[in-house]
Amino acid sequence: MTSPDDGAATPTWPGDRPRVSGYAVVVRDGEVLLAHLSQEPGWDLPDAWTLPGGGLEFGESPVDAVVREVREETGLDVVVGELLGIDSLVHDSSHGPAHALRIVHRATVVGGTLRPETGGSTDRAAWVPVADVPELTLVELAGTALGWAGLPGPGPADVVT
């Protein structure tokens, strides 16, 4: 461990430690809940669909983060179920090197009304027929997680990181 007086550089986010996030695979009546990444100015995001979810707040559990993020991005309330998997991705972001640790659970809707997120990283949410998922452009995590859940993912040309 270094002290502030030893001249060591102070690490800065995001490259100094992993960003931990929680995501949900929510399926109902042959449809999967997806969120579309915002295309608003100021967001440097691909034109693609993702799972509802996002970063943990300090002191928050992954399960609590999933509940909060699904509500923020879709307006729906969920109960979190089975852990499907944990994905680790080291990549270059617009802010420099980043390490994303993404924890994915199944979840079930128990209330709320579907609506878009306002002013956030997603601009709409939708129930998409599982049969239509291969036609969509998905972020890599969404395709991976849908596979963990035994659902079809996108075609090989329809995945973005």
C-alpha cells in the first residue's frame, strides 16, 4: 500500500478498479425485456439494445442494484431470481481503460408500468418477442446473458461491444 506522501500517482476512475454492475434477464409470455441505449447528445453509446441494469451505488448489493436499475430504465418492479453469470470485460472506453464486472440475474416483473427512462443512458424500453431477438443489434453482454438464460441471441453481425 502506498501513502499520499510517497509520490505515487493517484489512480482515477474508470481504469483504477472494476466498475461493478447488475443486470436482469426478464422474460414474460415469450417476450424479453430490453432497453435501447440512448442516442441523445452527450452519450457516446452504440445504437443497440441491452439488458436493463447498471452500476452499483456505494454500499448497494448487486440484487438491490438490479431492482433499482430495472425500475429506473423501464418503470417496472422486479423480484430478482437465479444468478445466471458474471461477465468480466477489460476494454478501452471514451474515458480511457476500463474494467467492467457485470453480474446478471433472472428477474420477474411484479408491478409497475413500462415507460422510457428520462435523461439516462437508455431512451426506451420494450418487450421484444424472443423470436425477434436475432434481428436486433445487441450489446455483447445482452447476447451472452440471453445465451446463459437459454434464449436465442443476435446474429453474428449484430453484436456491438
